Amino acid sequence: MKKQTRSVGDYLRSDPLLRQLLSQQEQQRQLCDQVHELLPEQLRPHCLATVLVRDRLRIYADSPAWASRLRYLTRDLGAALRGAGIKVGGIHVRVLAAGRTPRRRPHAPRNLSPESARLIRQLSDEISDPMLSAALRRLSRHTG
């Protein structure tokens, strides 16, 4: 007896919970497309996803800078979406964490000029607080 092969899509659509998740995902994609159409061209690639929960729309941006730019448009965007028949009570813009930490550029150690070191040493000799005086002497040794 030969088994009939089924596509993954058939399996996904056969489970009620998965079917509901697929439907929600499609609704979110359509909403994201609608939001993209209302955004200026330069902002569209930076709006990664949208989620509507009750009457609150969350827009996910790819960086804090672009999220800030999107926040300036929330009032007009909300009005345009309501005009299109979408119930939006408020819009919140968030940054979507990319799962990676930003790379830090190593920087060269900072050193005092000889003149600054001399002035700090001179000041440390005139300070009556022994702990502060010792800290200033240590600092004065960081010359380049």
C-alpha cells in the first residue's frame, strides 16, 4: 500500500491551534503592509513588525534612532489607520532586540600630558586629605 505524501502546509492547516496561529500571522503581516504604505519611503525598511493587541498597536523598529523617528509620526499614523477602519487607541514604538550586543571599538589608553601631570602632582602636595592626595599622585603617573 502506497502512502500519500502531504505537504507541511497541509499538516499546519490540519491542527486548529496552528491554523489559528497562521491566521494571526497573516493578519499581522497585512497590518504591517498597511503601516508601511503610510510611512515615508525611508522609514519603511526600519519598521520590522507590527502587532495589534486590543486597540494598542506596537511597531517594532530595528534601532533606537529609527524608533525615535517613528515616534514622531504616531499621531498622524494613528489617524490614518483609524481612517482606514482599523481600531487603534494608541501606538507604541519599540526596538526589536536583534540578539546581539553592539561591538565596542577598542580605544587607546588616555594619558596626561607632562604639564598636566606636573600640575596634578603639585596639587597633591598641597592637599591636606591624605587619601585624595594619594589618588592625585597615582593619577599624575598616567603620562604619555
